[in-house]
Amino acid sequence: MGFVKEFKEFAMKGNVMDMAVGVIIGGAFGKIVTSLVEDVLMPVISLATGGVDFTNMFVTFGKVPEGVAQNYAALKEAGVSMFAYGAFIQNIIDFLIIALCIFLMIKGMNKLTKKKAEEPAEEPEPSAEEKLLGEIRDLLKEKK
């Protein structure tokens, strides 16, 4: 019973729950960034490079079965051994864009927390008891 109780305490700690939420949001954020790369940025990069499609840059090793289209997806599905340097380039670009987005997001969050830290906190009004004690202190100082 002690092991189960320990595990329950560990699993319900705030840090573990925060991490779980972060993983879920990270997965959703990853989908957004992947769509940004595949659907928005890569067509622009392809246009800038003269219509080059990075995903179809590869070198096959061995014999390609007859009737298989000469594109990355079809060859991969057919199990053809290939050196897919275009897919590697695509993944590097994906990583760089994701890293840039995360950097900008963290930089913005740090800027917001820094502004909050710089704002001086208003001191609360002293209570009636504190005011009375202050007056007594001042009176005692005057009598000496």
C-alpha cells in the first residue's frame, strides 16, 4: 500500500501536472508550426528556389520495383532503400522554425514577467493598531 500511496503523491504533485499540460500544449503547438512550415513557408521557399521540392530530393540504392512512382512517398511505401537528404533538410528547417517560435514565445513571457517584477508593489495602509503603536513609540521618544 505504501508504494501506491507514494506513486499517487508523485503523480498529483503540481510539477507533474504542469509538465503534462505542457506536453499536451506542446503537441498542439507542434501541429501548428508543422502546418506553418509545410503549408506556408515551404511553398515560399520552393518558389524562391525555382520550384525545388525538398521532400523529393533523394538517391535510391538498389533496384526500384517496376510500377512504383519516382517520388519519396511512393518509394518509401514500397520499402525502397534511399538516401533522403531532402527530407532531412525539411526536418532541419522545421526544427529551426520551431526553435525560433519557442524562443520568441519565451522571450515575450520573460519580458512580461520582468515588467511585473519592476512595478513597485503598493504598501498597504497601516492598521489602526499599527498607527496607535506608532503614536505610542513617538510619545516615548519625546519623553526621553
